[in-house]
Amino acid sequence: MAPTKIKRLRNDLGESQETFGKRFGVDQSTIQRWETKGLPTRGATRIAVSRMLLELREEVPARAA
């Protein structure tokens, strides 16, 4: 998931970086890094976070076109 999409998802959920980070068990600086540089490029963390982000997208109402 692209950094801009992570930030948009967080904003659509109405959460601060700190609150969003609590969902993943990470601190605010990690969320800031994901929103600027993207997710880790490999490993179990990337897979787990990517899956969770996709699930969270289902919680957000569709954006008006």
C-alpha cells in the first residue's frame, strides 16, 4: 500500500498517528515513516500490516467520486 493511501486511510478513520499506531502496536514515529516512506519492503511485518490495512479499508465508507 502506497504511503499516501496509508495516510488517507488514517485520516478517513479520523485517527491521529498515535491512535492509528496503537492499532498496530507501534509508536507515532513508525506511522509517520509509513506515511512518508511506505511499509517495510519485506518480511512478516509487511505481510501482517498490509493485511490489517486492507481490513481497515473495509471499515471506511466508500469515498464519493
